[in-house]
Amino acid sequence: MRGLQEARETGIVRRLAQHRFAHVSVVGYDDMLLARLSTPALTTIQQDTLEAGRRLVSQVMDPQAEQYLDYLPTHLIVRESCGA
């Protein structure tokens, strides 16, 4: 599903570029390969999905554990879709 969302975002960026909407920025999430290869390249937020999966599974596998919110660091990768 994530790939479909990113494909949609890159399509939006492409259409905006064709119509010269320079004041609009589009940002994707998960920094998939399509984000780097699209024209213009899609600005994206990168996260450690492997670590997110590990943390999720550890909470699910231990039903006695206290439920809590967990935060992972993210990184903004600015590309052409935001004027870079």
C-alpha cells in the first residue's frame, strides 16, 4: 500500500511541475526508491521501518507489558518537490 501512496504523490508532483505550480510543495513518507527516481524527485520523510517493526512485535508478543507510545527518529530528505 505504501508504494501505491508514493506513486500517487509522484504523480501529483509531476502534474504540478507541468503546470508550473512552483509555490506548492509535496512531501512523501518512507523514502522509497520511487521517491528518488521520480521527476521531480519527491521530498520525503525517512524512518527506520525495521526498528519500528521490531518494537511493534515486541509489544504485541508480550500482552502483560504496559502499553505506551514510542517515538522513532525521522529525517527529512529535501528534494526537488519542495524546491531544492
